[in-house]
Amino acid sequence: MSLSLEWVIGVLGAGMLAATTIWFNVQQLNKNVSELTIAVTSGNTAYNVINGKMTLLEWRIDVQERQLKAVKEKADK
């Protein structure tokens, strides 16, 4: 069984085209993953900042509620 030169060139060309397409798709995927990693890191940082501020606000509200309760108890006496 012998293959003609046209078939060999055609198969090799199709293989090279497929390999090139895969290569560029992988490169784009790497770029997208890098951008997503940056976005997730920024989101985590923002979440941590907001969470810290929320904890501080909860603590301040708790202090104010205790002070208000103490003032009410003092006024009731």
C-alpha cells in the first residue's frame, strides 16, 4: 500500500493546522486564567476589607447597645 504525496502533504497540513489552532487556544486560555486569577485576588482583598469593616461596625454597635442598656437601667432605678 503506498500513499501518494498529495495525501501525505494534506494529512500533515491538516495536522499542523490543528496543532496551531490548539496552540493559540491554549495561549488564550492561559491569558484568560491569568486575568481571572487577578480578578479573584482583587475580589478576595475587597471582601477581606469589607469583612473587617463590618466586624468593626458590629463591635461598635454592640458597645453602643451595652451603653444604651446601662443608661436605661440607670434611669429605671
